[in-house]
Amino acid sequence: MKLTNFPILIPAFTAQIAINDPLVITSNLLNIPFLPKAGTLVSEPGYELPLEATFIHGSDFIRRDPDGQWVKLEVTSVARDTSGSLLRFSYNGVVNMAGDEGKVIRGDTNATTTGFGNAFVQIRFETDAPGLKLLQDKLYVGSGRFVIEEDRPVIVEYKISEFSKSICVWGPRNKPHIDRSKFLLRWIQAPQIVYMGVDPQDQYPIFSAFGVTLHRY
């Protein structure tokens, strides 16, 4: 099967969000405020839309599913870049509560820094700032983790990738050709259906489909 119609993911940003203690609204709904001017949103080197911004304020509404196995995220925040321009950074997503992420969200005393792979979000931007308006026309997804350090606020870190059109084309003998300036082609033994996962090396979301996996090069 040809891959030309499937989207790919391009590493774009790293977000590090410092959060405050949760506010309990109901037994299944929490609000977690951002710590003002303590988090950052920074583009990856070489990404077409350079950005270095600080979160001014924001908060995350976390709603627990009835069975307690998953929580849903709903976040709205405002960030300011180095030029003084403002942008809205919002996302929704899901977190699996069965792993270490659940310990952090519940406030367990034995909570520790988590890995990537159990929290995924989709992100949208809104701004009128010249040079940043293109962010509004793109769709981004991210993989998240919690960073726990003694005597420091909890950090929510996201590796964010842009959805983009496929760069795969098919040449002689049905061999895929890929722009190696952005990705490394790695063969896997068994065919797979299309899914989104996390690259174990750099933690950005990856796109995998039908026997090949695309990783950041």
C-alpha cells in the first residue's frame, strides 16, 4: 500500500509548563492553574516557525472518566514571545491513569517523573502577530510527561509535532523514497496498522504505517 496519502509528523516545539496545586471543583473535575511566567514554549532548531515564548497564565481542567481509567484534559493559556506578541495556546487530550501519570494527578506522595507515551494532546494556536499567524492554520499533536523534582513545582512537558502532508513517494520495485533531511527510515519485521506513538530516542510523536516507521533523523 502506498503511503503518499498518510500524514506525517514534524517535530516543532517543546512546551514546559509549571503548574500549581489543583483546585477541586467536583469529585471528577479538577482545575490546575499554571504558575505565571514560569513555563516556556520553544521551537525546535530549524523549524519553519521560530518561537520563544513564556506562558503568562493558563489552567487545565481535568475531568475523570466514570471508570477512573482515563482523564480528559482541556487547557487554555496565553503566552508572550520575545517580541512582546501574544498568542493563545490551547489543547485537549487524554491521560492514562494506570501508570505513573495517575500518581501525579492524584497527588500520591510516591509520585516520580514519568516517561512519555501515556499522555497525548492536540494543540491549536490563535494570534494576530505577524510571523506567527501561520500557527493558526496548522494542526499540532503532542506527547507529554510530568517532571517531578524536590522543592520545585511540577512541570508538564510536551514534545509537539506538526501534522504535514506525506513525503513518501514510491520508485522502482515499490521501494519508498524519503527525504532523509528530516527522517530516518527504519524497517520493522511485522506489518502494522497506522498509529501514532512516541519515538523512544527523542520522545516526539512518530507516525507508523504498514511495515515502516518514520523517526526524526
